[in-house]
Amino acid sequence: MKYATQSAVLLLSTVFVLIIAETPLSPYIPAFLILIFIIGTIYSIVLRRKRRGQEVFLGNNKEVFTIIVFVLLIIFLTGGIRSPIFFLTYFIFFGLAFIFEPVMIFFFLLCLIGIFIPQAIQDDIFGNSLKLLSLLFLSPIAYFFGREYKRRERIQQKIKASTESIIDEAKDMIKTKDKNERLRKAEEIIEAAHELQKETKE
């Protein structure tokens, strides 16, 4: 379900941009950008008040959709694949690698190729092809960074769960009066500590 939802977000955002950029709506790209900026600013202000002392950016599907649309519209406004700020797509790649499942990088790569290929086969075909190839070479790097980040995140969650388990076992051992029961609890704590040690070495 997660993969389907994330794929839908990436596909809809790129299709939405393509519809605006390649139709009679293209002259209104600046208006769309201003509207997105205003809505995003209001959203962040409201969220900042609700989440005092916490991170404002949640990395949910709505935020990812909005950021992708905003960045791609700016790129299309400044020349599409020939835009001097085309490199902003690289930042989206790495951002997605940490927020979404890393494998979604390759799906987003296909989406970008789909929306930029019509421009790539015009004018400077060689230069445009190099830009698309740069995305092709960058995507595996972003994927491996994202995969490593997710792996470490899972390890941290396991460590947290193991630590809480050890603390609970220690509390139970302190409360237990039976000598054999206390010995069993101590063995469980030692075993949990060994498991935690193994996880930190991964």
C-alpha cells in the first residue's frame, strides 16, 4: 500500500506539472507558483503554531507533492530541460530517498524522463541527453544513501525497543522477591543486552 501511495504522489505531481507546462495553461505558471507559495507559507505558519518546539516539515504526501510541483514549475518557467536551475531535480532525488522508500527514486526517474523527453529531442539533443543521463547516474547514488539511512533508522528503532525491554525487565527483577525468579529475570536482561550489542554492531 505504501509503494502504491508514494507512486501515485510522484506520478500525479509530474503529470500535473506536465498538464500546466504543455497546455494553454503555461502562461499562468507564475500565478500557480505564487499561489503555491502563499498556501505553503500559510500552512507552515499554522503548523508552526500547532507544533511548537517540533519540526514543521512532516514529510507527508501532501508536502512532497507540493514541493515537487513547485520545483518543477520553476524549472519549466526558466526553460525546462535547458533551465539553468535544472540541478534542483538532484535535490528532489536525495530528498525523496530519505522521505519515501528508496526504490521510489527509480520510479521518479521514469516520471522525469517522461516529462522532459519531448524537450530533450529538440535543439541541443546532445546537451539535453547529458542532463537526462546525469539523472540516470545520480538515481542509484540517491538510492543507496536512502537505503542506508532507512537501515540505520530501523536499527535505532530496534535499539529503542530493546532498551525499553531491558528497563522493564530490570524493574520487574527489583520488585521480585523470589530468588529463582530474580535469577531468571537477570538472565533475560543479559540476553537482551547481548542482542542490543549485536544490533549496534550492524
